[in-house]
Amino acid sequence: MAVPSNWPAGTYLDTLSPSGRTTLLGLGTPRTFRRGEVMVREGDRSDHVVLLLQALVKVTQALDNGRVALLNIKVGGDVVGEMAFLSGDPRSATVTACLDTRARVVPAAQFQRYLVEFPEANLALTRMIMNTLRWNQQRRVDFNGYPASVRLARVLDHLVEAYGRPGPGGVSLRLGLTQGELGSLVGVEEDTARRELRALRDRGVISMGYRVITVVDRAVLRGMAS
């Protein structure tokens, strides 16, 4: 299967120069992760990074009360595992494939040499980490203090901001998400996700196609997410 040539707006690969992108795509070892497979496990001592090619993954962390918090969502073009790479500490979160995922596993030493060779990639990584930290903090608040409708609106708004493609009917998310998979990212059962999505559709906020969600009224979605 060919590597995509167009990366979602806002992903790590999308922010790199052509030469930086080509070099990074040649690093590491190709790997396929099946849906539901853990790619990086919280507490592990490994320090490699994983470059996502065709992917949708969720980043979660175990809480003291026994629950699991959704920290982030990543798609093809993004990098995961960067925190342990930079700090040398154990993995702070678990990364799980929501769909069958193609990636490249890049050893820490190799990625470090790459960042020295391409300073722009180092700066892009710093920006990505800052955005990740902001997202993590917001998700912690959401999971413990807001109902499913607000959590769904916030995740959709984030996905639109990060990966949406504007078109005549609104901003489309073509991430290959099923309703059940979206529910798993929000932390609800599939039936609840389906009900909340229907409510958004009936209000004219979104339209839905096969694994495509188009946000028709961004202002209303943002109001629900606030």
C-alpha cells in the first residue's frame, strides 16, 4: 500500500519542508498495528517514536480512581511517543490503534540525529508538544466534569480545527471514523455516540456520510463545546 502524499492539515508531516518530510519517511522500520492493538504502553521504558502513516489512534492515561482519561487523538502524519523520547522517563500514556494502522517505528538515536539535521523539524516538534499539552489538560477537565454531549462537541471542534477540510457544505472530517470509534474517543458507548450525533444532525449542526462527518454550523458547535 502506497504512502499518502497529502497529509492532514496541522499534522507533523504537514508542517515539514519537502526534504525534511522525505527524510523522515525513510527512517525507522515499517510496522502495522491492528485495530485495538497497543502501540505504546504507559509505564514502559522504551524511548522510540512512532511516525503514523495511515492511522487513527487514541492516547489515554490511567487515573487514580480507576478510570481512563482520553488525552489526545492522532492521525496519519502525526508522531507519538515523543514525550519519553525527550525526557527519558517511562511512557506517560498508552497509545492504541482505533483502526488498522500503518506506521514507522523510529529509534531514539536516529530521530535525534534527524532533528539536528533539520532544525525546522525540531521547532515543529516543540509546537506539536505545546498543542498536545493544551489538549491533555482540557480532556482531563472534560472527562471528569462534563456530559457526553459537551465532550463530543469539544472533540469534534478540535478535530475540525486540526484536520478539517473546508468545502461548500461545511468543514469535513474524512478520518475514517465510525460512530462507535468516535464514541470510544469520547468515552461513551456506541449507542450513546449514535444518539448524540443524531441530535447534532437534527439540529443542523452536522451532516453525516459513510465515515465522514461534515460540520455545517461551526458557531453552534463551538457554543455547545464552551
